[in-house]
Amino acid sequence: MCDAAGADSLCAMIDVVGLTKRYGAHAAVSDVSFRCEAGTVTGFLGPNGAGKSTTMRMVCGLTVPSAGTSTVVGVPYLALPNPGREVGVLLDASAQHAGRTGREILTLSAMVLGVGRDRVDDMLEQVGLSGKAATRRVGDYSLGMRQRLGIAQALLGDPQVLILDEPANGLDPEGIAWMRGLLRGFADRGGAVLLSSHLLNEVEAVADRLVVIAGGRIVADGTKADLLRGAGTRVRATDHDALRRAVADAGLTSETVDGDAELVATDDAEVVGRMARDAGLVLLELRPADGAGLEHLFLSLTSGVAEGSAAAA
Amino acid sequence: MNVPPIVDALIRPGAITMSTPRTDPVPPTPAGPTATQATAPRGGHAAPALRRLVLVELRKTADTRSGRWLLISAVAIALVVAVARCLSGDASERTFQGAFELTLFPLALLLPVMGVLLVTAEWTQRTSLTTFALVPHRGRIVAAKLGAGVLLGVAAFVLSLASAAIGNVVGSIAGGADGSWSMSGDLLYQSLVGQLLGVLIGVGFGLVFVTSALAIVMYFALPTVFSIIRELISGIRDAMEWIDMNVAFEPLFEGTATGDDWGKVVVAATIWVGIPVAVGTWRVLRREVK
């Protein structure tokens, strides 16, 4: 057991160990392990069909794993007497009865959770669904509004852990920025967030850690800095061909990205700079590969495995 | 580009014991996740009482437009039938009991449908994702739905009584009615049993067949198939009286069940309530919630 305020100590709010789910001969999730600690936002990244949702459902006791275990706040989900008070779960914002109003859906959850009705109004207010929107039927909601309602539902029990599957789907840019702020604040107060997405740029701004899954397997797990270490150096010159030759002559490997830039497999920008000077190149850009590098990394990590598993299947 | 540096980053903290006791006071957090002492057991929040879950299930039957209309139409139909009974037909049947008896039939048709929807709405509207995330012990949800079904059956029984009373008053005022308030005690309790069995059959069929349309069709089709078999094959006619719910439950709605009839009720109830509820519960407990 660990305590929510102990952000200074390593504290697994979600601990997934060797989760595996097989459907017949097909393994949707294979030996997935990761941890989410208090005070952090963990981005759970992977292409569609990589096993993110299946993993999250297993953590929440909705899908029985073929093998492996998971705990939330130190105990298996099924052992939590009133799980909504510890873990806020949003697995599919569209999985709501279209005929209920937003307020009614939260009221039903509030009854199960044992929280007051005033909490329902607070949450509606917090996600921007108070007033008229609260009394409209969810069937008339946009996907973005459903996501907001789903986040309100997840927060209703004042949990310490949030498990959100693709919560940014359908949110407009303003909504995505709002959600980032909300999740950051939640983590900064000692909570743990597990947030899945198939789009890297949705989570990289808010996530402290990234867990990348492809073909049902974890292919990368670490802090953003960890993952970027080795992401390389991005360099662009007036003469692209000369740049490529110079890199090859220097014994470095590189890849062309964005048409006319090279991603050199070294983290030492000075090495690349000196190489360019020696080759008499005019540089337009020289910097550690960050976002673009991460995206490149994400694509390379996920595509290879996805193709491999597709070939196997 | 090389992947190995990333693979290095996969190294996880490993198994770390979390038992180190905290001695420093935990600072209060102003909002958001509630700080809990290290010694306090996790999951200290009590599980919702079954009574509360039953209330939630009942509320779910009335908080959608379609659900509300189903309930409103049940009330309207019972009232119309009871009043019509006390305004027309044989004067000797224009009584409290006559009206009560007649309201039983439309409600006996609606109750199993309500029982089915109590369960299947979770799957067709995919609210099961929320329901079972909040109450992972799915057996408790099944129990709550059975409890809500029983309360709906009792409510239908009370509705029959109330509309029969209104009908009898209206009939007496309009004249030409017997207007008697006498009521058979046997009819009262037996019809309640009949209505409860009906709604529970609905819940059971909902549990087994999962989708509303399939469960409702099965509810109406399967007993009819049994009735047809009973008519066609004379050799098993006696045996089928114990299995065919249309035959076995019929005396309950007339208040005439005695002796052997109760044996048939018990056997038919086991087949049409007991088995579907047991099989359906087993299915729900194992089913993947998506």
C-alpha cells in the first residue's frame, strides 16, 4: 500500500503485471506490464487495435485476463468495495443511454457512489455542462460534450486515480487544452492519470511518462526524456544532398524527415555542427529532435510491430 | 535510427515494497484527490447497499423518455380497462373484483417486457460499461435488477387495485353497476404471485438473451411453441401442463389455484424463472463488458 500524498516516494497507483488476453489463438494483449505513480500523468499510446482498450478493461475488471494481474491503489479492482471512490473510469463516452439527460446520468452514478447531489452540479459546472446542457438528452450531445460528461462522471467520486480511454476524441482544440489543464492539476494534487490515445500529440504535452503499445505488446515505457534520449539530432542545410553525404562520410547514420531535414542518430549536436563546418555546409537548422523525434519514434516503434503481428495473423 | 536506446528506457523500477511507514504528517490537499493516511485501508468507502442499487435500477426504468412512456401507458391502460369494465357489460360483473381481474391481463403482458428491458437496456445502450465499472461484483447488479423487478410487480398489483377502485366508483356514480366491493382473498395473493412470476421471467429472459428484441420475441414465442406442442401431441398433454406456463399460471389470474395447481406453478416457475435466471446470471458474470 502506498499513500496518495507520497508523491516523493515511488507509489504505484496502477500496477499492471503481465496482463495477457487471448481470444482463441489470437492474443490481443501479450504480457503487458507498467506502473502509474502518484502525481503523474501516464500516456498510453498505440495505434488503433493495439490493445489499449482491452488492457484498460482488464484493469477495471470488465474483461477477465487470460493471464497476469493488476492492482489499483494497491488492491485488485474487484476487491474495491466502491471503486468509483478510488478510480474514475471513462472507457467510452458514447456508452450512455441516449434517452437520459446529462444530469440524470451523473445522478445515477452519484447514488451508487454515495456522494451528494450537490457534487453532481459541481461536476457539471467544472466540465462546462451546467445550465441548459445538463437537462438535454445525451442523444443530442456532440461527442465532445459526451467526453466532458464522461470526465465529470469519472471525477464524481473524488478519486485518486483516473483511467481514461481516448478522452480527447471529439474534443475541439480548446477542449483538449482544457482537459490537459484539468489532468495536469489532478496529477499535481497527487493523483495518477492513465490516459490512452492513438495520437501522440494529444498526450505528449501533458504526459510525464509514455507507455507505448503495439500489436498487444509494450514497445516503449519511460519518461519523455528517457524516450527522447537517443532520438537524435535534427539538422537541415541549404544543400540536402551534400548534407547526407557529409553525414555518411562522418560514419553517422541518418534518415530524411519532413522532405529536406536529416535526423542524425546522435544526441551530440556539436558533432553534427563540426561535421557541417568541415564539409562547408550552410545550416538552416540544428537541434535535438524533440516532438518530431518523438513522433518519428512513435511511428517507427508502432508500425514495425503492427506489421509484424498483421503478418503473423 | 536505432531502437536499442529506447529499449534501455524500458527498465522499470522493479518490485518495490511500499510498506515503509510514513512518519511525517501528510499535508492536507486543498482539492482533488483526497490524501489518505498510509495506515488507512484503501477502499475504505463502503460498498453501496443493495437497497440503494435496487433504487438506482428502479430509477433507470423511469428516467428515459421511452421508459416513462411505458410506465405511463401501463397506468393509462389499467385505468381505461377498469373504468370500461364498470361502465359496460353485465351489471353483475361491474364490480371492484371484476375490474381488478380484467386489469391483470394487460399488465401481465407489459410486466415481462419491463423485466426484459430492465436487463437488456444495459447492453443495447452499453451502459453496462459504467454499471459494472462502478459495481464490479456483477451478481449484486443482477440481484438489484431482480429486486427492482419484484417492486415493479408489486407496483403493478397496486395499480390494478387502485384502478379497479376508481373504476368501481365511476361505475357506481354512472349507475347500472353492481358496485360491489367484495374481493376474493385467493385472487389477491395469487394474482400477485402471477405478476411477480411474469416480471421475473422477463428479467431471466433478458439475462439469457441479452438483446431486447430477441428476449421479447423469445418470451412470447417459446411458451406458444410449448402450447402448440401440447395441443398436437396428445400423449404428453398431461405432462405438458406442468411445463407450459400458459396453462400452469392461468389459475393464478383467476384466484382458483389449489392442490395440484400449485405443483404445476412451482415446476413451471422453476423452468421459466429459475433456469433462465441461473443461466443468465452465469452469462452476465462471465461476459466481457465492452
